[in-house]
Amino acid sequence: SNFNKLQNLKSYLKKKKLAEYQRFIYIIGTIIILTLSYFLMPTIYDKKLVVADIKDQFLERYDINIKFNEKLNYSLLPKPHFYSKNVTILNLERDIANVENLKIFISIDRLFKINYTSIKDIILKKAEFNVVENDLSFFKKLLFVKPSEYKLTLKNSKLFFKDDEDEVLFLNKINECNFFYDYQKFHNTVSCKNE
């Protein structure tokens, strides 16, 4: 009978451990599902409203007009961001750049605010700028924007500077160019690696 009591105690402890283990699995599973749900909230946003909101924030922060030629998509990795291909940058109602890839990183603390995003860092990849003398004001404006902790980055891009007869005067290959506010020197800064 002592052995039976010992066997009953063993099976009771096994069941108790299994119940605690299952409870632990359920808690971890719930946390993972809630976390993923939080980060995937932007997938249910109305894309037309998000596009309009992003355009407004571009215009407000950098005084840049952009036109999306393809749909806007959302990605969770490496950080939550919207991305699009084939984006046009306008200056004084003239197309001055075609951007092959645009990434707009968003603030994660506002994901529950449906159809409102707060943009952070912006990456323009494989942009091709076709500028004339009047368009140089576009780049000057980027140095006189309001101070912001976020940066605008150009990567693997090209700048064609043309004359009035649309002939290329020079070509500048932009490996990486960052426009940001330097909080130590208290002014906007541009840092470029060009050829």
C-alpha cells in the first residue's frame, strides 16, 4: 500500500507539472500573438489614407512633394516600415527624380491609431535625379528644415545635372547621403559619399 501511495503521489506530481507547463505555454503563446497583432496593425489601415498622410508629412517635414506610382506595402522586419517602388519626387511641379525603392520607417507607439502614421527615418534607394539649375533649391531646402531626430538617406543613387538644352553637364554617383540634424553642433548636416 505504501508503494501505491508513492505511485499516486508520483502521478499527481506529473499531472501538476504538466498543467503548469501547459499554462506556461498558453501564456507565452498569448504574448506572442498579442505582440504580432500589435505590430501587424498597419496591414489593416486604409492605404489611401496612409498614402495621403505620408505625403502630408513629407511636405511638412522636408517640403518635398512625392507621387506614388505603385501601391504602398507594409513590412514588419527589420523595423516596422512602409515601402513602395517607382516613386516620383516633384519640385515646382516638375519631376526631378524617380526612386526605385522607398522605405518609410514608422513610429511603433502609434500603431493603434488607425490610418495615422508617424514617419521616422526615410530611405530613398536607387534614385535618379535629373536636375537643372532651378532644381538646386530642392537640395538647399533639405538643409533648412526644422530640427528633427530622424534622417533622410539617399543610397545607390545618381544625379544628372543638365543645362537648358537638356544636355548632361555632369554626373554624380551618390553611394550614400544622409540629411540629419546634428544636436552637438545645432544645425542641419549633410554627409555624403559620392563619386
